[in-house]
Amino acid sequence: MSYADRVFVDMCRDILENGTSTEGEKIRPHWEDGTPAYTVKRFGVVNRYDLREEFPALTLRRTALKLATDEILWIWQKKSNNVHDLKSHIWDAWADPEGSIGKAYGYQMGVKHKYKEGWFDQTDRVLYDLKNTPFSRRIMTNLYNHADLSEMALYPCAYSVTFNVTAEEGKDKLVLNAVLNQRSNDVLAANNWNVAQYAVLLMMIAQSVGMTAGVLLHVIADAHIYDRHIPLIRELIERPQYPAPRVSLDPDIHDFYDFTPDSLIVENYEHGPQIRDIPVAI
């Protein structure tokens, strides 16, 4: 079985058995028919994935790894906030008629800020610092810009990444680790999607700066299962589990801006059937 499966199953069981319900409370999310979208939730879920051991992809069902990669590159590489630049349609419900989701996600990554070394956007600042001051404790990004929240179609869920470099005894390459902070996580629809895409991001950035991808620490303030997802989750976590797939990158790419979803090499991905038409709260 994959390590990601074990983490996911344990997390879901903990939420279902020990979580608290928002039923009857004043909440924002709703289903397409207007019904309130209540959840069972756990506060402060922390999961750790070591990419040197295996890639954190669910095998209970397939995670669309190349589409997840396309979305993370949409944010970090294209720095786009327009759904027309995205292959999937997961953001369509929040886009305006022109396709914009406002000053969110990729927009925030692309804003240039003044530093003593010059002007950088957030992606380029991370790359610069990892190449020039890799042991800095200040290498991080933040999408939760309060000044622009009113112009965002949706407040960022995965809002901050902190990078931290360590040295392994006897190894020439430094190890790049990352903490992904998430204020809110829809466990069925988005948990492994987010884990996988930030694992790929960590791998791409590590390869760009000549490091080894290490630990991805995923910190979730509000990990929740929506009421209409509970039967789906109960069925999912009882499924057979398979070994993790082997996931790697095109070894010839060393510039972060040259990566594409096709740079991802996925081998031996055995998995259970997909869950179709998952209802999404908006």
C-alpha cells in the first residue's frame, strides 16, 4: 500500500470519528441547489510526506497528476488568474465572464516587490534565495494578501509555502523541504490533489536549484468532509490499496520555467476506480 493511502485513511477515520459538525451553524458554502454545505471537521491536521521514500499519490482512486501539475504551474509559473490558461475546469465556478478569478493565486505570485537586491515576484524570489542563501529561514511565499481579498473570487485555501534546506551527512546535494499551510481543505475533492501538486512543485524547484526534494509538511487548519461526501469517503477508505507509483521529472530540465505537465514521468500507477461527479460546494 502507498504511504499516502495510509495517511489519508487515518485522517478520514479521525475526522469521521472525532470531528465536530457545522450543521445548524451560520456557514458560507452551499450546494448548487442552494442547500447549506455542512461539514464534519478537524482542527489542526498535520501530515508529513518524505519524497525521498515515495511519491504521495493515492491509489484508492486515481489522482490526475498531470492536471494537478498544470494547475500548480498555472499559479507558480504562468502566474495566471485566468481559467482560460488552465486545462482543467475546477475554477470555472469562480470565474467571471472573461475567465478571471480576480486578484487571487497566480496574480499574487506575479506581483513584483522591492528588495535590497532588486525587484522580484514571489516565485523568482524563492528561486533567487535558494540559489544564493539556501540556509535562510526567510524563504517563503504568501497568497493571503488582505489588501486584495475583496477583489478575489475565492480566498486562497493553500495560501503559504515555507522552504527550508537541510544537509544530509555524506551526500553532496542539499535537501529542499517545504511546509504547505492551508486554511481549509475539502478532504475528498482536494486533499490528495493539493498534496500531489505541491510535491511536484517541490520536486521541480529542487531540480531547478540542484537540490534533492525532501519532506513536504502539510498543515491544515480546517480539514473537513462535506455532508454529501461522507458516504463516498466511507466507501473510498475501505478500498484495496496498492504500492505507490514511481513519479519523476525529465532529468534534462534545470530551469523552473521550462517545466510542463509533460515533464512529469508517472510509472506503475495502479489504483482503484475514479469517483465520478463529486458534488462541489461553492
